[in-house]
Amino acid sequence: MTKRKSPKSKWSAFMRPDGSFDFEALSDKQKEEFYEECEALGPQAGEPLTPAQRRLHERARRRGRPRKGQGVEIVSLSIERHLLRQAERMAEAQGVSRSELFSRGLRALLVLAGAA
């Protein structure tokens, strides 16, 4: 079975390597145009999701959770209040949970230490 290629959209230049869309990189005019296109679709204009799209949608809904089989351990940490507030602001700015932010930081430290 061959994989079907989707036609290139005029918005594809704003896609990030991780698959997310860089809306902030659009000019005000482009943002308005993009918004109008989305509004024009409306709920009745959409087609049912394909199985692949459904899997992708489910995966996006579960963002931040560990992959199957890796498990989770809840830990209690003491963190200075001002540091925690900074971390929460950073997590919000990046659109991730506080837990994901701390996981990313720990992974980065492990890589720098050569332990990963």
C-alpha cells in the first residue's frame, strides 16, 4: 500500500519540524485570512476523520502523557516559590504542562552530563 501525499498548502511554510503550526509567524493580514478560511469550513463542511487522522487526534489529546509501557512515578519536590512561578510562566508560554517542562529540563541535564 502506498502512502498518499497531501497537496501542499499555502500555510505549509509555517509548519514547524515537530508538526505544530507557527501562527505567531503570520502577518496580521495572513492571520485574518487563515481565520476566515477556518470559519468558512464550518462544522458541516468537514469530512469524517480517516483512521490515521483519528489516531493523530487521539495522540494530540493525550499530549504530555508517557508512551505506553514507560509508566509514571509521582514525586514530591521542594522548589523555591519564585523558581516555581518562573517555571509555570515558561510552561504556559511554551504551551506545555509544568510536569512536561520539568521532564524536558531533566532530560537536557542528563544529556549535558553524558548520562542519557
